[in-house]
Amino acid sequence: MIDTWHFQSFDIGKFFKYKRDNKFLDAPFEIKQGDKLTFEILDVYAGTKYKDVALSEFMVEGAGN
């Protein structure tokens, strides 16, 4: 991804079996009731205007299995 203030998105769907719609059935993972996904910031890049970092919003879109 590039560094920008505009809306950015990524799709991790192909890594998870989606049985309801018979998609990605050969994916390596399956999310079950009660499972939790954790997202971790791995690296921070210096900005040109500010020295601190912030995420303004983290939205998740998903569907049930």
C-alpha cells in the first residue's frame, strides 16, 4: 500500500473458507463461532508533517459462514 490519507482497503477473504457461498473452499483457514482475528501494526513510517502516528478508523466488513 502507498502512504495516503485517502480511504484504503484490503481483502483477506481468500485466506478463509466461505462455506455459505461455496467460495475459497481450499483456503488454509476457517473462522468458527467465537474465533477472533487480531490485527497488529507491524511498522510505522515517518510522516512529512507530523512525528506521531494515528489510525483514524479501522472498519471491518464480513459475512457469516
